[in-house]
Amino acid sequence: MTVKPTPVYHSANLAMFMVHVSHAVIRPMRMQGPEGSVNDLKAWFRSRKYVVETLKLLPEMPEPIFIEQAIAQVAALGRVNHVVNPI
């Protein structure tokens, strides 16, 4: 457990930085669904990672529009708050 002042200070600053980053990244997602949460953001990033890693196994990369659709479908599986009108 960290009890010295400097590591506690750095940890608190890192935590606040991550809060600000997550709010900046989630803002565009809230235009699609205003109930979007940090768990939805995590699901989107996780789905992006899984889809890209899976597509690397294919002999050739599909069209970019297909990649974005696949990411959206996989992210919808892990979302907590579902989007009413997905793109």
C-alpha cells in the first residue's frame, strides 16, 4: 500500500487525469445514447481490440466500413445502456 506523500500525489493526479480523458472520449458517444457510461466506453474499446485482433487472422483485411460495423455490433453485446437508434 502506498503511504508516502509523493506516490499518493502522483496516483491521485493520474486518477483525475483518467477521469478527464474518459469524459472527453465519452462525449461523442453520448450523442448516440445520452445514457452512455464508462462501462459502455470500456465495452467499445474492448470490442475494437477484439475485432481488430480477429481480423488480423484473415488472409486480407476487409473494407473499413465492415470493420466499423463489426466493432459496433460487438460493442453492442457488451454495452450496459443500449442505444435506441444505432448508426
